[in-house]
Amino acid sequence: MPASRLSDVLSPGTVRCVDVECEGEAMIRLKRMGICGERMIEVIQPGDPMVVRVVGSRLGLSRRLAASVVVEQVCDVMTSAKPDAVENE
Amino acid sequence: MSDASPQGAQSEFEPLRAAHQTRIALVGNPNTGKTTLFNRLTGLRAKTANYPGITVDLRRGAMSLDHRRVEVIDLPGTYSLDSISPEEKVAELILTGHHPVEPVPDIVVLVIDATNLERNLFLVSELLDLRLQMVVVLNLIDAAEALDIKIQVAQLSEQLGCPVVPVSSRHGTGIDVLKDRLNELVTGRLPILMTDHSSCTAGCSGCTFSARYDWAAKVSEATVTVPANLDDRTATIDRLVTNPVIGSVTFVAIMLGVFYLIFSLASVPMDLIDGVFATVGGFVDQLIPASNVSVLLWYPLAGMVSILIFFGSYQAAGIQWTKTSVAVSVVVSVLVACMPIDDFRSLVVDGVVAGVGGIVIFLPQICILFFFISVLEDSGYMARAAFVMERLMQRVGLPGKAFVPMLSAHACAIPGIMAARAIENWRDRLVTILVLPLLTCSARLPVYAMITALLFSDSPVMAAVVFVSAYTLGIVAALLSAWCLKKTILKGESVPLVIELPPYRVPGIRNTLTTVMERAALFVRQAGTVILLISVVLWALATYPKMPDEAPLSFEAAERIAALRAAGDGETLAVEIDRVMAQESLAWSFAGRAGKLMEPVFAPLGFDWKINIGVISSFAAREVVVSTLAIVYGIGEDMAEDEASLVEILRRQTRADGGLVFSTATGLSLLVFFVLAMQCLPTQAVTRRETGSWKWAAFQLIYMTVLAWVAAFATYQIGCASGLG
Ligand SMILES: Nc1nc2c(ncn2[C@@H]2O[C@H](COP(=O)(O)OP(=O)(O)O)[C@@H](O)[C@H]2O)c(=O)[nH]1
Ligand SMILES: [Mg+2]
């Protein structure tokens, strides 16, 4: 799957986080909320700021930060090990 | 920091020494119900404490476990031990044992949200690594049950290697079990078990965050069954509330509603307080005898009253009885006791009673404001408000969370500054605090009203234009200043938003009321005593030195008295002469002299020395300028309430050269000055407290005064040039 940025996701759906390319406070803020390596991110509402669902809770996320998150598309819903991250509304 | 070394120093099996009091700390993510649990355990007898440096309040209280007193501390909520905000930093330092004052707690009560176990397990994982004595409280268990979330508690406890107690702090279920567990820990420590947790998080190369979340996912999968469509309700509401268009409209509607309620609900108690203090002032006035009845009785009595007032203020402000503070109170009380009786009366009525009234009058707005802030926060809407405002606020380099403090500041800057604590990033918080007093607070309204009536009494349209312009000027100045500060001395991009949008909940009324009480108490403690002090100091400045009897009257006053005498009219004559004398003695006092001294500074703004006295006296509270102007222009303080006659007389005042004192140019310049100038020492006291240093309070005073002076100067000069002088 081609890698892209979380900010490039324009329609709701689930992606997998590959890498977080920022440092310092911004990185800690993302990672401690669960936006870090290999976690599933469900984009609920794209835009700026966007709404995503990670580790069972909804997060508001500014586009500037989302631009530093490298993600890949999840082609098959079944590949996800996390049941609550893929349920669609 | 996430892999802090184990606290192996303390022997794990040794019972706690009875010598020192056991200290229990409540830790957890924000909004998991720590404070609610704290109130349950300690029964609302909390004290807030803080440490030097940036102010972070910690709630402390005591509870008894099997007749043993233990101390409970409510640590600020945090998502991880990698702290972002100053509040989180305090929690991190205390838990990792790096705090300069506060030692590591003996027992950690980790409060987690049963409706969102997986996320909360991240912090559990970090805390397990600290190897402290720990009990995990599975809070909000009632909410989890209502959502049909099933948790195998025994299994969870086994996986975590520490006791897990399901609790509903709102309803009180499980509290007894929690106390039993705590009691077991206090009397005999449990071994801290090694679980497979440590091997899992420490051994992984690369991202420890990810490793901890992997562990959390594994544990929650093994112990929790979550129904599908868990947050349907929240999702439905959010589809509207976070929508760029509908969300913004909702936001504006809610904020306008709150604001309307603040002003409409507060006006009743404020009028009441105003009335009560006027009555009390009158009562005290009559209570004090007209002349010294008995010297022996009077001196000790006056001294006692003064000592009592000191006692009350020290108590309220939490000032210790040290050598200095005792010396100050004794010396001042002796001085007070030696005062002539008329001065004493004036001190008590105009200084103390008016000062205390000045504190209490703020309380209704502050309480109502914090009530709504607390409700919005606990319901979950506040996070959405920050989300909606994020884009707009980022334009001036501030986070979305700065909006609510800015809105609050339109009622009063003090609660606005206190509400700025919600902003995590310290630099963003500081910028917000620094610009908040530029926003038009309700204390400015009487000043605006006076000036508009003065300039455009016959045109309601013009009056509306002036009010709207004044509000706009404040907002624009605040936003521009924020932008400038972020570009210069507090350089740095604002921290972009990452915010949890918690599920919507019905706020607990008890929790809300506790928050309101705490904030009100904080205000009385921090700003209240400053207001009282300023009020007394300003009274002294306006009273001393006394005009000696043989002092010559000013030409103006002599002329007026002569005119009055000529007109005859017995009863009003005495009153009128009293007014002229009040005017004369104010001119003679320090405040009057300062007003004349300041003439070169304020003349370019079109102010005469009498207006200067008003400007100086308004440092206690802006609205005081109205009553001061009433006195300096010889109208009498009692007439200040009657706006029409005040305005009528002010309008007739002429300068030495025959021009009007309150020309359009001067009026506008005065208006601009009051929009932008700091002119509020109580706010300064709160700025000092929230920023931890006088440095920022001083900076705020200086930059705002310079800004106000320059803007008023420009207004006056342009006004004069265009023929409005
Ligand atoms: N239903 C339910 N609500 C709770 C419980 N504990 C706390 N709350 C609510 O959760 C919100 C946040 O509580 P608070 O104690 O301020 O959380 P803190 O941020 O961790 O201090 C408040 O509205 C509480 O009334 C609980 O056990 N059950
Ligand atoms: Mg709390």
C-alpha cells in the first residue's frame, strides 16, 4: 500500500499509522494519545481540524499535526486486529 | 521519562512507619472522576495548596482509614508521564520523585475510566513501571454498565498485578471496598508483583508508546467485552457540533446564551450587594459616635477593630502570622487608634466597607461564569468548543482553548485569567493572560456610559456606535497584541490541537458546585485582599494630607462660595459649601497633587488634572472614576449615581482658556484610554499569581499603559486637528 499523510485522507475510513515525523512536544502529544507506530486510525471527519478515532476515543486533531503522520491505507477491514477501531458508523 | 527507573529504594515488604502520615495520591487521565472520588473520600474538606513558581493548585484533604488519618492529594489529570502542561509537570515530578518539595506518595490510587479502558491502560502501564504501591480504581462503573461494557475485574487485577476496585464515585458504590484495600496497603505492604508487563514494554526496541498501547490492547482484549456501536449517541451529536458550519453556529448560540445569562442573572445579586453595602456603610457611620466619648474606651476599641480587620484579611489571604505581618498589623492598628474620630469614620466607611463591597460585588459574575464553564467542561462540550475555534484562533497564534478565557474576560478579566489554565502550553497560556485585560469588562461599562452620555446624549444611534466601537477596539487590540507577542518576546508557533473529545455526559451538580465554591474562594483569597488594601490606600491618598483651616481656597472655589452666598438659600447653601470643600480637600490631598504632577504626562491626551485624579483613583476599579470625577468637579459623591445631573455638570466645565473640558476630542481620548489601559490592580494580583511572578504583571501594566497612552494621544490629536477640540 502506498504511504501518504493523515492530512491527505479526504474521506472517512480507516488507515494504519506508519510513522510520526515530528519531534518534541508535538510528537509526544500525538504518540501519547495513541497516534504512533502500527496503530489503527479511523478518520471520522476530515478537514481542519479533523476528527479521528484512536484507541477507543475520539480526538480532535489539527491539520498541521496530521500532516506529520505517515499512514497507509488498510485495504481489507479484516486485516485489523482491533475490533473497535474499524467499526463504521 | 517514560522508562523511569524503578523505585527500588524502599523495601517492599516493610510496613509503613507510623511516624509519618501516609500520603495517598489520586492519579489518572483528565475527566476520569478523580476530583469526584477525592470529594467522596475526604468529604469536601479540601484545601488547595500550591508551590512556588507557576501556580498549580493541588487539592489536599484527609480521610480516616480505620481511625488512622491519611492524607489524600488530588493530582492534576494527565495522559502520560511525559508532561506537556505545567499541571501535568507537577504530577510527573511528584510521581517520579523529582519534585523539590513534595515527596513520592506512599500509595497511588490510579483512577481509570471503565468506559474507555484501553486508552487509560496506557497510563497504567507507565505507572506500573514506577513500581509504587498502587490500587487501580475502575471508576464510572455505572456508566460502563449502562453501556453494557463487561469487564472481568479479577482477571484485570491479575494482569496488572495490583488490586482493581470497581467504583462509581458519583453514586458512591465500591468506595467501602476501596477503603478496605487502602487499609490493607497502609497496614502491610503488598509485594509489587512482576507481571509480563515490564518485559513487554521495556524490551521493545523503537517506540515505547506503541509498545505500551500494544500491551493495553492485549489486556483490554482479554478482560473487556465492548458492544459494537458504543458511542453512537456521542457520534450523532458530534456530527452536528463539530461540523464546520452547524458547529460554529451552535457554538456562537451557546456562548451568547451563556453570556446573556451571566449578565442577566448577575445583575440581581449585584444590585442587592450594592444596596446591602450602602446600608452597612450608613449603619456603621451612625454607629461611630460624633465625638470621642471616652478616651480610655475609644483608643482600645478603635485599635481592636483594626486588629480584627487585619485578622480577617490575613485569614482570607492565607497570610501567616510572622514577625513582619504581626508588626505591620500592630503598628497600623496603633496609628488607626490615634486617628481623629472623623478620619476613623471615613476610613471605615469609605475605605474598609467600600473595599469589602468592591470584593463581594465581583462574586456573582465570577460564580455564574465558573458554573457555566464547569458545566460545559463536564458535559464534554468544552472540548468541542476548542475544536470549533481552533482554526480561527490559530490565525493570531493562539490555540482554540484561548477562546473561553477571552469570552469570560468580557465579564471580568479575573475569571478569564483563572480560566486560562485550560491552555496546556505555557507560552500560549501566558500570551492569553497578558492580553485578556484589553477586552471590555463590565467594570468599564459605567465609564463608557458616562462618556457616551457626555458626548452624544441626544443620539442613541451614536451611543450604540460608541459602545460597539469600544468593544471592537478591545477585541482587535487583544488579538493584535497576542499576535505581536507571539512574533516577538514569546516567540513560537502555537501548539496545534490534539484534544480528546470525550463522550457527552450529564454533569454532576455536586461537582459543579464544588468547583464554583473553590474558584470563588480562590478569588477572595487572591484578589480580595488586594482590593481591600488598594481601597484603603486610595482612601488615604485622597484624604491626606488634610487641608489646614488657614489654607487659602483656590480662586475658583472662593468665587463659587461667594456666588453661593450671594444667592442665599439657607439649607442648600451648607450642602453646596460642603461640596466645594470636599473638592478643595481632594485637590489638596496626595491624589490631587499627583493629578497636578501628572499634568505634563496626560495633557497631550487632553486630560486636565482633575481627570488625572479620576485616572489614578480608578486603579482600584475602573468604575470608581465616575464617582471621583463627581467629587473633583464639586458635584458630590451622592450625585454620581444620578447620571443625568453628573453629565450636565461635567458638560458645563470649562478650561482656563474658555474651551470645554470635555470636548469631543477629550471625551474620545478618555474613552480610548479606558478601553486599553490596565487600570485594575486586582487583575494584576491575579496575573502575578497565575504566572508566578510580578515580572509578567509589571509587563502587562507597562505595555497596556503605553498602548493606551499612544492610542489616546493619537485620538486627541486627530480629534483636535479635525476641529473637535
Ligand atoms: N456517571 C458517573 N459520572 C462520574 C463518575 N465520577 C465522575 N463522574 C463525572 O465525570 C465528570 C468529571 O469528573 P471529575 O471528578 O471532575 O474528573 P477529573 O477531571 O478526573 O477530576 C464529572 O461530571 C463527574 O460528575 C462516576 O462514577 N459515574
Ligand atoms: Mg479534577
